[in-house]
Amino acid sequence: MKKRKIKKYGNFKLFKLKVFAVILAVLLWFVYLHLDMNENINVEIENVSALKISSDLVLEINNFSEKYGIQFSELFTYYSLENNFFENKVEADDKIEQNFIMNYDKIKSKYNFNEVKKYYDLINNICNDIKLFPIDSKYAKEYIYGDSWGGERTYGGKRIHKGCDIMDRENIRGRIPVVSMTDGKIHNIGWNEQGGYRIGVISENGNYYYYAHFDKYEKGIKEGKSVKVGDVLGYMGDSGYGKEEGTKGKFPVHLHIGICPNSELSDEELWINPYPFLRLVEKIDDDTETE
């Protein structure tokens, strides 16, 4: 009788071990499935600043945003992350719908949203701010511009161009009005050695928008004044590159646009290429030339 009891006890103990092993296996599988398997985001901050993406591709992403009902800022952020924020110039992609849009949910699942959010917030806040091109559409045939980010500058020491230049075709100072792209408040105004007569506007999102090389300001524009989208700030000129206030004629007439976002991506001042955002809001005739 005792041997039989021991055998039964042994079988029961073995059964419990098997049950425990099965439960442990299930738990380990559950943990494995819920581990943070997201790809690490390791993007060079210089890539984020430069945004080396063609205007055609920006507009293409915007079209897919409207077609599939996906917010542009979100779509643009994930596409940027998939391309390391464009370490190299990224042109229009005839397979973007097939390779990116159709796999969008799978692509999103690769990333930790808490990390993505820093990039998304930067893009989304700028998109929410900028509602208008800084030159009224009735002057569309009077200007030309392109992606001039990263061009070499030498005044005040060798550096790169951290903005976008919009040129007056006729090179006549004071004839083209410059309007505010955003709602906000004028943070600073006046002479700057490099920027000449400039205006800095801070939006409600805390982003800083820099307009430089004015010939003159619009009447009533002053520091601390609130501005709305479309308010005239001043008139395109060629002021700057001089310690003496009023220096003009050192370069062709143009407007320099700079964007310094309020972002968690960097503890230092971070300037972002305005070109993609300008192309998004620009309303021009199909035959208007850009460069």
C-alpha cells in the first residue's frame, strides 16, 4: 500500500511540474510578445534640421494624406524616420504608395510612440502654425525660391545658410510686401548685423519665425505687438551684412525665412529648413516657376 501511495504521489508531482512548465511557457511567450521590440530611433539632429526632401515628394505625401485620411504630420514623421530624416536628398518616389502607405500600420508598430512623439510634435506644431506663404499669392509671379538650406555663407565667418531665401525677380527693394505666416507675437524687431532689418515672431506653440533683410517695416509694427496670419510685416529688401544700421546693397533683394522650433529634440538652438513647409502652404498658379 505504501508503494502505491508513493507512486501516486510521484505521478501527481510530475503532473504539477508539467502544468507549471506549461504555465511558465505561456507566461514567457506572453512577456516576449509584449516586450518593447520597437526599433531604436537614432537620427542625427543635422538630418532633422536639413530636411533634404524634394518639394514634389512633400506634396506627394500630402496628397496621400488626403487620399487615405491620415494626418500629414503623422505620415510625414514616420516617412522621415524610415529614411533617417533624409541623410541624403530624397526625391519623388513612384513606389511610395506600394512600399510605404500600404505597409503603414506595420511601419508604425516598429517604433516606440513616446520616442516618435518628439519628432511628431516638432513637425505638427510647425504645420499647425504656418497657414500662409509669406508673400501674397497676387505677387506669385514676382518671386522665385528654392531649397537654399546649407549653402555656404562667409560674412561673419564661414557658416551654412540656415533658412530659405525668397528672391525678388526684379531685384527692386521695397516693392513686395511680406506677410506673417502665423499668428503670434513680435518678439524682436530692429537691426541685426547679418539679417539687417528683421522681425522675429513667436507663435502660441513657442516656435520662432525669423524674417530678415526688410527694406522697411509696415507702419505700427513693433515689439510685443500681436500679429495674425496675413498681416503685413514689412517690405522685401536687401538690408544687412553691415555693422552700421541701414547697410543695403550687399546682395540681391530677397526675404530670408528661418524657423527655430520649440522642441525637446535638442537642448541647443535648433533651426529647421523652412522649404518643405513653405511648399505646403504656397498657393500659386501651375505655371508659376519655383527653383
